[in-house]
Amino acid sequence: MSMAAPASSDLEPEIIVVNTRRVMCDGGGALGHPRTWYEMGEADFVECRYCDRRFVLCDSGDDIRA
Ligand SMILES: [Zn+2]
């Protein structure tokens, strides 16, 4: 992954590592959106529909792929 020169000031999607497949997002206060719960289901991550945050499951039991 190459990082180009940051010409724009777009907000990058925030990645939040969690331990459970059920997560809650409320936008962190600044962005402000209704408190919403998400279920990852069979996936290892879920993205917030409001603020594009990505919640990634921290599965410390499996091998880590570099
Ligand atoms: Zn959110």
C-alpha cells in the first residue's frame, strides 16, 4: 500500500479494533449520529453506515497473516 501525497483533507475511515462481533457506534460525539448497534455475523468486520468507521474483530486466537 503506497501513500500518495495528501492533497486533500478528507477524513480517513477510522478503524476500531473490538473483541466482540456486536459493536455500538454513535459517531464519537463530534459527528453525532444515532446510537446504532451492528452485528458482524460471519464476517470479521463491520462498517458503520453513518460515519464509515470500520470495526475490526481482534481474533487473537488465530494465526496472523502478514
Ligand atoms: Zn458510526
